[in-house]
Amino acid sequence: MKFILTKKQFDFLITLDNVNNFILKHSFENNNAIFFVDDISSFQDIIYFNVVECGMDKEGAINSKGKQIYAVYDELLSQI
């Protein structure tokens, strides 16, 4: 499936653990990143895993990184 994010969102997304494993190819056009993912379900799971692992504090509250992850996740969901 094809996804489009801003370059800034994409640059953040690929810093998350194991996300690169799901991106088949990508390109940049007009400050946007266009990329393809084959296994969408596992891709979503790994993004959520990143929320749990590094997007929450010890009490389970969403921290600023978690908010960034959710913003990108919401954008990706809107394209499915």
C-alpha cells in the first residue's frame, strides 16, 4: 500500500524501532515522502509497540514522543 507523509513525519517515523523493516521503497517529492508497505497489519503493530515502549512514561501516560507517534499513526490510518 502507498502512503504519503511530510518529509518531517517520515524522518521521524523511520527513527522508530523496526519500522524500516516494513518500508519496501520510498521517494521524496515536493517535501513529501511517498513510501510503500506490504504488511500493513504488522506495520501498524510495530508503530503501536513503539508507543508502548518509548511513548509512555512509567505510569502509562503518553509523553511528547508518544504524541508524535500517534500523530503520524493517525495520518497513516486516514490513508487506509
